Amino acid sequence: MQKVNIILVGFGRVGRAFYELLKEKYDYCRERYGLFLELKGIIRKSGAVLLSGTGKLVTAAESPGGKPSEPSNWVQVFSLEDLLEEFKSGVVVDCTPSDLKTGEPGYSLMRTALEKGWHVVTASKGALVAHPAELAALAREKQVAIKASGATAAALPTLDVGLHSLAGAEILAIEGILNGTTNYILTRMAEGLSFSRALLEASEKGIAEPNPVQDIEGWDTAAKMVIIANRVLGTEIKLSEIKVNGLRGINEQLVARAASLGKTIKLIGRCSRENPDAPWKVEVGLALLDPDHPLAVVSGSNKGLIFYTDCMGYIVLTGGKSDPRGAGAALIKDIISIYWRDF
Amino acid sequence: MQKVNIILVGFGRVGRAFYELLKEKYDYCRERYGLFLELKGIIRKSGAVLLSGTGKLVTAAESPGGKPSEPSNWVQVFSLEDLLEEFKSGVVVDCTPSDLKTGEPGYSLMRTALEKGWHVVTASKGALVAHPAELAALAREKQVAIKASGATAAALPTLDVGLHSLAGAEILAIEGILNGTTNYILTRMAEGLSFSRALLEASEKGIAEPNPVQDIEGWDTAAKMVIIANRVLGTEIKLSEIKVNGLRGINEQLVARAASLGKTIKLIGRCSRENPDAPWKVEVGLALLDPDHPLAVVSGSNKGLIFYTDCMGYIVLTGGKSDPRGAGAALIKDIISIYWRDF
């Protein structure tokens, strides 16, 4: 039995889903993995809140009800540093919104956490895209983990498989559909909708984020592929170096034309190299897939990834819930994987 | 840097592939994982052979050339016990042929290895099907691992994903195409071949084993599903308790009829329960899949598995080389996973 202190930073859609799921899974994680996953504090822009061991909210002001979903109940009492000092060791869970250029605010908070010897589990892409080598070196120095399932297709186990299930094999290329919004749009366009109609539908269904520009332009796919490549292949690819084409230029005629050729248009992120001595490169763009391509069947807001290897053939992963609850589950999985072994 | 002693038992198709791949991957495993994977001995029915650290064969008789593929070069000098004593700790790799009823010879050799505190990595289903609880308890007592990727779809990471990538999630059902031979036969029958013609082709291509009865009758699928269920769900399902229907009764008419309904016939292993309080049960049999079922696209000798979960949606795995080299790679992966962490 082991106690794991958890500090959650960021309380948007994913942070809340993580918070709810952690309460729901507390007993299960204790029984199955021998881990007491204790949420000690939540930090958000508008304030920080400290929880008791049972997950009951204990704000400094002992606010009535203490519902974390009501910002009026939050009181700025603790900084991240205070909480890290107070609880000594554990996991900082980063659910802050990403800035892909600066990596902030994740970059600063991850550095603070790693410096103090805390593990980091993140749903946030920014810091890992902007400062991958520095953060990896710091984690190595402090002998703690940075786990990023939540930032790289969440419930679909891209990093687990790439790092662990393919251990010993050499990866020849990685190819994936990594963005639910654009795949939903392309799927609906193949069914006859216009781009704008399909986008509207994706927004109405809560698949597309309020501002879907990063998704539509391919940057979300690019960021995920860069994180996967850097972790799994040990590369140091920068987002600024790579060729990213999103859905720009797509229209009903193109989609119909693809269908008439028996093909499917998908937004594909790809990491490959021309030969074993050439540098790895990442590209994002529309691709025409044959019907027997393993990613051709990935429809709607689903995601999919293929690892091509030297001795294990190719491994295809598809599915995995792409909503906040799925992301929350991926964060919990990453925490468990830091502390639990199956023997 | 860590030295890992390896003793290989069994030198059939998979054992040989493992042996070759281990030589090929020696440098890579040292550089990437800091592990010296040292094959110290190979034991087979006709004799045992001891290797030097570099993988060079050193038989007692210093046989010329020392090729392990030539049985005349093998000398019976060491028993498993001798080698375990000599090298103190490490991994025993079991590549012996399976007897699903008695679990032998794997059962005895696994017990011997575990008793002496050695980890076991196996490509052999028998022992895990016949004596799962006893072996698991022994491994727990000795705090060593039994890793069985090689016995449960090899390069397709069924156990990794079920145990680790879904940690914290509850699995609601598992469904899979786990046998390459029968899936190849059904694929070719859908393309117009008769059963016997398709089987002949599978044999000629080296997909079907010399005696494919266990595959055709569904017992191979059943054994793999039982191992996956017992490991991932913590059940203690016995092969003798479950309903197994293989390809018996299949014919061209049935396959054509399915196609006329727009469906595909697949041999599916399934583990499910009627409600969360009901016992888990495993079934194997032919199923009609809709074209959008994730396993409908699994063709030829490929395999596929779906985990249905409570909070991660469903995760689909397909692909993974199902030849001896893929199995050898899965064995190496399992060894690495015992010793290597990514932080």
C-alpha cells in the first residue's frame, strides 16, 4: 500500500473530468493497485483549494458547500510551491491550456515540480513541444517521470505502446489520425456535408473546441506527433521545423473525387525518414488512403495510430475515448504506471 | 547498465527466432535500455548448450562451428537446475511446445525457475492455461515476473495494453481474433476458396502449423483468451469450463451467405459477463460481423483485439507480426519490460 499525493493544476474541462474520475476510482485504485491516490490541492488561475484526504474540499475560508465548480468558493491561499513543500513528494497533474509557442504556463509549473522531485503527468502539449529536451533532462536528473498520455491521444495508448510494447523493436515510421475534430469533419464531408456544415455540427456536439483553428490547421496533430516522435524515437524535432497542412483547401468536390476513386481523405500526421541514416521528419497533411489502409476505417471523432517496425510488423491502435473523461482516465493511468508494477 | 542472464528452453521455430533476434538486438538493447542481454544457455530435449557472453557457442565438446541448429553439435552437459545455480538470477525463456491439458513441460520448468527466484518469459500457453493460479501465487511469493506476451498474440500487445494502458479503467468485455491460421482460412474462403483449399494454402505458406487441429477447432484462440482474461481481469477461468466452437460447420455456402448480407464471418474469442456481479465467461465461435465492426477489417493471418472499458471507450489493437520472428521480438520486449523503466 502506498500513498500518492496529487496536485492538480488547471480546472477546465479535462481538469474537472480528472477530478471527478479520481473520486470515482479512489477505491478501485486502492484495491487493485494498492495505491491511495490522494488529491491534496487544486490550483487554478482564480485560486487554489486544498482538499482533505477523503477528497472533501477544505478551503481556507471553509466556503459553504465548497464546490470546486463554483469559482466563488475558491480562495487564493496556496501557491504550487507551498503545496509541493507541504506534501514533499507525489505527482503534479498539468491540465492547463497549451500555448504551443511558449509552452506556458505548463513549462514553468513543470520545471517547478520537477525541480522539487515531483513526478509530472500532463494533458497539456505546450511545454513538451516548446522545451522537450530541457524538461526531459531535468526529469532524468531528478529521477522522476514526465508522463504525457493525456497530451498525445489520451485514452489511445500511443506512448505506452511506442515506448514499452515495442521495446527492442526499431520503429521505421509512425502514422496517425490524431485529431478528433478534423476527422469528424472529413467523415461527415464524405457523407455529403459541406465543410462549414460539418464544422458547425462538430461544435454543436462538443467535439470541436470553441476555437478550433489549431485543429483545423493541423497544429494539434503536429504537436501530438512531435511529442510522440521525441519521446519514442529520441528525436528533438521542433514544431517550427515541420511542414503542416491542415484542412485548408478541402471542399466537397475533392472529397467526392476521392470517393469516386475508391479512396478516403484523411488528415494524417507522419514521422519517417528516407533511410536509417537520414534525419527523422514529421509532416502533417491530407492523404488519400486506400480502403484497406488500417486508418481508412477510423471514422468520426476517433483516432488511430500505426507503428511500423523492423521485427514486429506494424501495430495499429484505434479507438479510445476522446472526450474529457477519456483524457482524465489517461491521466490516472499515467499516475498508476509511475507507482505500480505487475509483479 | 545491468547484466541480464537469459536461459532459453526449447529450440523450435520460436526458440530459434528468439536466439537469432537476441544476437541481432544485443547492441541496440545495451545502447537504448542499458541492458546486456546475455544468453547463457539453451536447453532442448536433445541436450543443453552453454554460450559465452558474446553469444558465441561454447559447448562442452567445443563442437566445430557450434551451430545450435545442428543437433549433432549439442551435448547434454547442463540441466536447467545447474544453469540456474550457476548464474544465480535472470530470466528463463520458455519456448517449449504447449500441452494445454497438463501444461507440461512448461509447468515444471516454470516452477523450477520461479522457485529459484528467476523471472519467466514464455511463448508457451500450456502452463498458464493449466495452472494459472498456482504459478501466479509462486511468482508473487518470490517477487518475480511471469510475462506472457509471446503466448497471447505475440507482437500484438494484448497484455501490455490490458494491464498497463488501461490501468484504472474497468474492462467491460474483451473480444478478439487471436488465431492467424483460422483468420487466413476465413479470409480466403470469403474470396471464393473452399475450406480445404484455403487450409492447404495456409500450410504451404507456413501460416498453419504442421498439425493445425488446435487452431481449427478454436482451442488456440480459447487458450489465448483464457490467459488474457486471467491476467487482465484476475479471473481463474479454466479451459475445460468454456464453450469452444472452431471452424467446424463452415462451408462456402455459409461464407457466401454472410457476404450477401454484407457481413463477414470471423472466429471470435470473447470474454464478457451479463452484469457486474455475474461471473466472467469466455466463449469461442464463429460470428457475423457488420462491416463497421473494428475486427471486420482484420484479414489474412492478422490478429486483432478490442478492450471495451468504462471510461476510456474501446481500444482496438490490430496487426503485429504473427511469425516466429514476431514472437521472438515479443519475448525480448517482455525481458526489457522486467528491467527497464522510462525514467
